[in-house]
Amino acid sequence: MRDFHNYKVWEKGHQFALNIYKHTKSFPKEELFGITSQIRRAATSIPFNIAEGCGRRSDAEFAYFLNIAAGSTSEVEEELLLSYDLGFLNKSSYLELNDAINEIKAMLNKLIETLH
């Protein structure tokens, strides 16, 4: 089994999830069970699935969970855009978070490629 703490992409995903929680604190209260909840779940899905994949024994199983994490990066990317378009995120926050999620997506894709 792998130790997820040894993966830079897990670390970046963990920090990204913390950052999402920080930025979504100011989202409208009526969105608590809407986009706020959805973007938080998708953001935490990234490091959660990396960690779960590390607990699996085979490269194929690891890759399966990395692919789920990669899917979550695309979901977050859309949720960030929607949050920006709705005025919940200012431009600098949107650009910062969008750059971070795209970096994580690229790192995941490279890691997945090494397993095939």
C-alpha cells in the first residue's frame, strides 16, 4: 500500500479543499445546501479519492480512484465558473482557485499515465 502523504498531488488537493472552505464561507446563506455544499463536496473528493486509492493494492485500483479525483477537478472547475458568474467569487479569487484546480488536474493526469 502507498502512503498518500508522499504524493504532492494529494498535498495540493488537501490545501485546495481547505482554500475552498475559506472562500465559500462568504457565499450566500441560501446557497448553503446548494452550490456551497456541492463545491465543497467536489473539492474534498479530490484528496479523499487519492487517499482511498493509496489504500488499494494494485496499480489498476489506484488509477481507478485517481480517475474519480480527476473527474472531481472538472466538476470543481465548472462550479468555480458558476460561482464567479453568480458573483459569489471575485475575479482574483476565481483566477487563483481556477489556476490551482488546473494544476491539480494536470498532476493527476500525469500520475495516471505513469500507472498505465
